[in-house]
Amino acid sequence: MAPPAGAALPPFARRVEGGFVILLKVVPGASRSEVVGPLGGRLKVRVAAPPEGGKANRAVVRLLREWLGARDVEIVAGHGSAEKTVRIGLTFGRRRSLRERRPRTSKTGAGPGRGI
């Protein structure tokens, strides 16, 4: 469920036709995949995947799909950069608004005791 039309969004998010755009700061090669929280005007995320062959980008998409409960997640800018722009479609699997999201560790990320 999308926030009401007049609801304020975090500084890293903005409404666009058909969904939202989120500005990210991505740290690849981390010990685990997680949404860290706001960092300036961006949302900081860490992914365990290395920045090679699109692995980190795919990990970012998986992490955001899980965190937001959204099916339509796409990196639209910054494919080769730590600063990325991601489009989130309005089709959500779970009913939670963008403002209700809290940083948390991904269940799918590599971490202590997990293989890659």
C-alpha cells in the first residue's frame, strides 16, 4: 500500500508515475546483506555480493524486494556505481507503507557461519 498522496517521504525517496524512486548508497562485498538506514540524501545498503559481473546489483534488487515486499524493483541508474537510483513499482506483495520500513538484515545475505 502506497503512502497517502500528501504524506511526507524520507529524503531518499520520491514519487514518480507508477511508483517510487529511491536513491541508494551501496556497499558491496560486506559481511552480510542489510539495509543500514539513511545516509545524507540516500538510503545506505550493504550487500555480501562482490561488485563484479552484476552480482552486487542483483543482490541489491533481491534485498529491496524482500525488505519492501515489492515485486517490481529495478535499478534505473548507477549500474557501475555505488550511488544507484532504483525504481519501485506500486505492486507490493505485503501491505506495508514505505515509511514503515525499518533497516534490518536480509535473511538471504551471507554472514557469519553462512556460505557464499
